[in-house]
Amino acid sequence: MQASDKSEVRNPQSFSSRLHACPGCERIALMSRLDICEECSSTVLAAARAVSFVVEKRDHPMEVCYTRTTRLRYYNVMIDRLELLLCYEKKGINVISPSASTLISSMQSKRSQHVLEDLTKILKEADAMSRTATTLRGRIGPAEDFLTKLAEDGELVGNPTEVASLRSQATQIIHRATLGHHLEKAKQVELNGNTKRALERYCQTLDYLRNNDVDDAVESKLIGQLERNIHRLGGTVPGAS
């Protein structure tokens, strides 16, 4: 009994000699084989398993089979998981190779490429719909929806120049569609013999050109044509001295 008692007295000393401050959570605990506490070890290993196919450079079915939205969500989830491992990497705890920081950089690059390709495709679709729609809402709506999406996802592109280019193209679609709509309506009522209404339409179109974001010098030819149309129908050009 006495020998057993002595053994029980020595065990706490043995355990205490194995207690250390965990590099992951800074709590005093028994260390696992990763030299961190069991709780941190479970967290790290679970995160590592969750991104194992990224580490092994295997293609994931989401890359080719799922919707645009699902693919973007997939990239965001993977980066979030890798950022958890990055927190431990910064504390000197590395459990995957390539490192979490290297994989995050790679995933962010892939995500940026995906978002840019996605936005470019949506913009082309908006342009096509604008050219075939018969109402003003139908012509400019897709481009306006694109600008909303660009405001939400543009930051993920990581290239301000690309984002500015996409925004400019969408704005041009809206401008072209709005201008085309006004001109068509003006010509239509003029052909129908409604001079008063045609004058109103031409004046509205002229006002739009003068007050949009496009430099008047760029559209001077069209502005001049509208002014001549107004004079031809016996009207007075708004703002003319």
C-alpha cells in the first residue's frame, strides 16, 4: 500500500512536468503531438482536413459543375478555413504544405479571376438584352442590375482598373439605350405627324445629351443634328441665346 501511495504522489509531478502554455490558445495544458493543446490540435486538424483537396492540388467539382454563386461561396469558405490555419501559422504552428498563407494567396487569385470572368459574362448578357429589348426599362435594367452586382463583388476582383472598365462599359450601355429610346420616340411621333409632340421629344433628347456624364464635345455632332431638327419643326432650341 505504501509503494502504491508513493506512486500516486509521483504521478502529479510527472503530469505537471508535461504541462505547458499552448502556443495556440496560451492556456496551460498537456501538449499533443503537434506541441499544442488537444483542443487546438482538434481545431487545426479539422481545418486541415477541410482543405485537404486544396493542399493536394486536386480539382474540386464545384470548379466546373456548380453555379456562379455557389463557386464564389466555395472560394469564400475555403479562404475562411485557410485563414483559421493562418492564425496558427503565424504562431509557428504549421500542419499543411504548402503553407496556409501560400494557399490563401492562390485561392484569392482564383477567386478574383472567377469574379472577373463572371462579371464580364453578365455584362455581355446585359448588352445583348439591351439591344433586343423594346422598352426603356428592358434596355437599361440589365445594365443597372450589373452595376449593383459590380458594387457588391467588384472589390473581390482586386484590380481597380478592371472594375473601372466594367463600370464604364455598363454606363455606356445605359447611355446608348436611353439615347436610342428618346430618338426612336421622337422620330416615331414626327412620322405620325405630331409636330408638337416631336418637338417635345427632340428637346427631351437634347436635354439628356447636355446633362449626361459624356463630354458634349464627344456628342457635338448629334447635339447639332437635334438642334437642326428642332429648328426644322419650327421650335426654339432650349437654352439658345
